[in-house]
Amino acid sequence: MNNQKFAVIPPFLKKGDKIRIISPAGKIEPRYVYAAVGILESLGFTVEIAKNALSEYERFAGTDEQRADDINEALKDDTVKAILCSRGGYGVIRIIDKIDKNLIRSNPKWLIGYSDITALHALFSESGTASLHAQMCRAIAEDSESESVIAVTDLLYGKPHQIKTENPHTFNIKGSARGKVCGGNLAVIGGLRATPYDFDYQDAILFIEDIGETPYKVDRLIQNLKLSGVFSRIKALIVGQFTDCGCDDGQESIYRNIKEITAEYNIPVCFDFPVGHVGNNMPLIEGGEAELLITDQTVTLDFSLK
């Protein structure tokens, strides 16, 4: 019997429901935001841009106070049904303690984003509300017909969600697991360790990805997960894309290192999963229950559970 507590799934959206775009981290070129607004409106949503979403302050989209205010305002506004982060970058960890967790709990709604937004996913998970690790404004603006962007729209509208890949990586460890999905950008996860905002890894299906980190820095973060007992607590590990990480063989050396470190744990592990800083960044429901099945032919992550 599984006594694991899963996050509350926010209400799915209907035609005409409102999405508000916020910028909780780095500043963004307005053209991507305006283009995303037009595309999302063509898909049936009402879209508005938060007051400070196009602001600039040093590398950030406004001051810490402005960015935190935009999140809290979106959370408390009953007319907003989903919150789309314009981009990642860096900055969420500077404001995470300024976000009202009671608003997350009392008025569940979808938060959408990835990369630095991993910190917000951790906050939502800690607050008991599911969120959506998925593409943001630039991807929506530049390739609205991609599989990953279409999947975000389908999921927001309540369509059952399953990710299935063929030609599994040779490093995969076969098996199945069922549990709460959590994770995201590995460097951000590392920055949350030993804070009140870290993920609850007990019986979870953990997924990781990153961009621009050298192999030794990735190794340091993976060693942290090992030494702190995370790999002993999770049910399975999904290794996504490690983009532009300075490897002569692409990301294979990072994958090989992770395979060696996790070999002593009796858990399924899959590599090269379509999640991360790539065009095919498929949406994952953070805090949602899913079943992972790794075979010789396919890898399936199924959120469409009865």
C-alpha cells in the first residue's frame, strides 16, 4: 500500500481562462513575451503581463521586491488560473522567502516554467501544490507547434499526459516505479540543499537536467545527492539533458559518471530523457503521481493514473 502524500492538482483550464506572465528571475526581451501572448490567445486563453514582467534591474527582471510582488499578486488574484514564467536565468532563490506560501495552498493554480524556476517548483511542492515543469515564453514564441509546447497546452486543458520514448539509452537500468515526481535543474537543486525549500525525496521519482555546467561541477552536485542519502530514498532516477556542459563526447561522460555513482542502488534509472534546455523539453507534473517503466524497447512516464 502506497501511503505517499501527493500534491494537490490545480484545476485544469477552460477556454477563456486567464494566464498571467511573470518574470521571477532574469530579464527578458519583450518580443518573446508579446509573441507568446499572441500564440496563447490564439489557443483560447486570456493572457496578461504582470506589472513588472518586462522590467530591468541589473541582470534581473526588476528588483527582488518587484519580482516577489508579481508572484504574490498572481497567486492572490482569483481570476488568474495559471502563472507562466517568462524565462529562467537566475534570481528566484533571492525571493523565495518573500513568497506567501499560504496563497499557494489556499488558491491552487498552475505554475509553469523550468531552469531557475526549479526553486519555485520546490516551494510549490513544499506547499502541497503541483506545478508544471515546462517550456516558457521563448520556446512558445519560436516554435509554438513543437511537441513540447503542444503538450503544455493539452495538459493545461486536462488531457491525460504520458511521455513515451523509444531507442532507450544503453546505460538505462530497467525496472518500474510509481511515486511523486520532483526535481529539475541540478544546480538549483544543489542551491536548495539544507534549506527549508529543498524537495522531499522520500519515495520520489527524481529527474535532473542542467546547462553550462562542467562535468566536475555536475559530479560535485551528484556526490552531494549521494552523500546526503537522496539516492537511498528515491524510487527511481530520470536523467535528462545536460546541454553545453563542456564534454568532448557530448554528455556521455556525465551520463557515465551518474551511472557509476547510482549503480549500487537498486532503482530504475533512465538516461537521455526529453527534459531540459532543449527544444524537446516535455512537461512534467511536479508533485504529481506518475509511473515510470523502463524496458529494452521503451521508456514511459505516465501521469494518466486512475
